Amino acid sequence: MKLSKKLIMVTVMICTAAMTFAQSQSVQKKSTSSNNETYVENEYLNDIDTEIIMGLAEADDLDTKLLALQYIKDAIDEGNTSAGIIEALDKLSGEGVLTESRTNGRKVNNFPEVRRQACLLMAQVPTEHTKNQLINIMVAEDEPIVLSAAVQSLSIINPENTEQAISAIAWVAKRNAVLNPQSSLAFEVVDAYERLAPNASNRKEMIASLTEIAGNYRYATTVRNRATKLLKKLSNTNSSDSKNSDAK
């Protein structure tokens, strides 16, 4: 009798465990299925967003391109940094400079504000590709407001190859000083150097560029003072590093 009771109890326990396991597996399958469905749905919506954005970006008029930029900003804010979004930013950041449209020999897609906003948004998509695109823009661009945005975004991305970024920014600063000195652009250059300095192993080019800005009286006093202040900061850092090295 006792043996029968034990057998019954064991059987009940096994059945209960089996039911619990089955329910658990069912819940896991539903959860996995739900997650997969959500992922597919998000990918589908991202693809639709990208198609809409590319359609707007390829329009001929300024207002539609600005609308495309607003869509891009919203997409990035929602976590969509797909290849399509980057492609749209590439197109808009080079609009009228890297890619030209002409009617009767006249350029009809020169939209500096579009390029400026696109460059600023690139800071939110920090990839090797966007870094290279920003450098390409800095080489080809003439508009100070666009160059300021490109310099700012490149320094925010803060790529692993800091020296490459510093060289590109120094080139912009030198050209700005020679052609048409703009204090606003020089200000962004100094800001960019300050962001990049902590990770720069070789600051020689940066220091030379800052020295030129600090001594250029065609720039506003506030800009020259900022350059001087950063030079002193870099000098103190170098002295501290040298002392620590000697102590070792």
C-alpha cells in the first residue's frame, strides 16, 4: 500500500513537471516568435522610411530636401542608422559640391543650408564612412557655414586616426586664413582641436595651427584668446607628461 502511494506521488510529480516544462516551452516559443515578428516589422518600417527619405533627398527643390533632413533626424532619433540613412546623408551633404545638377550651364542644386544640416547629422552616425565623407566635404567645400559644421562633426566623431582628422581641420583653418578669414569658422576649429587633443599622440600640427589663429588679428579677439588659452593648456599638459616620463 505504501509502495502504491509512493508510485502515485512520483507519477503526479512527473506529470506536473512535464506540464510545467511544456507551458514554459510554449511561452518561450511565443516570446521568440513575438520578438522575431517585432524585428521583421521594425526592419520593414525602416526600409519604408529609407525609401521615403531617398525620394525626398533626390527632389530638385530646397524645401523638399530640408524635409528629407527632418525625416533623417527623426529616423536617427528612433535608432535607425541603416545604410540607406547614411546614403541619404552622403547625397545631401555633397549636394551642389560633390554632385552637381546644371540647367543651361547654371548650377541649380547649390544648397549650403542642406549641406550644413547634413554634416551636423553625420555626428550622430559615427562610422569610418561618415568620417571619410566629412573629410571629402572639407576638401571640396567653400562655404564657411558648411565647413564649420563638417569640422564640428568630425571632432565629435573623434575617429581612431586622430592625426588624420587634425590634418584635415588644419587644412581648413589654413585655407580660411588665406582666402577669407571667418571668425566663426576659426572658433569651430579651436573647439574641434580641444575635443581631439586628449586622444592625439602627435599635436605638432594642431599647435602650429592654433599658433596661426592666435596671432591672426583678422579674427575676433574672443577667437584669438581661445586659441591662446588652448595653447597654454596643451603646453601645461606636455610639461606634465614630460615630468611623469622622466620620473619613470
